[in-house]
Amino acid sequence: MAIEELLKEIKAYRDDMVARNYPYQEISDIITKWETKDFLEEAKKEQKGLDESYQESVRQARERNATK
């Protein structure tokens, strides 16, 4: 993905800045923001799957109870 490549390049730039003892925090903030966004997107996808699984479990339980 292009974002992953960009993030890798920015991290390398940040590491170089840290090695030279640049006092800039902004590049680290950008990386953290994008890492967090990626994490949140994955968490939302996982939550959606869990919600769908739960709804299916509820549906199946209702069907079982209706046939008794």
C-alpha cells in the first residue's frame, strides 16, 4: 500500500532526525497519527465482524427457541 510505504519512509526520516538530535516532535506526531488511524480502521473492521457474528448467534438461538 502507498500509505505503508509513505509511513516507512517517514519513519526512516524520523530516525535520521533523532540520530542527529533534532528537537522536532512534529514528524513523530504525524507517524503516530497515521499508525493510530490504521489501527482504528482495523479495530472497526474487527468489531463489525464480531457484531455480525453476535447477531447470527442471537438469530440461531431464537430459531432454536421457536421450534421448542
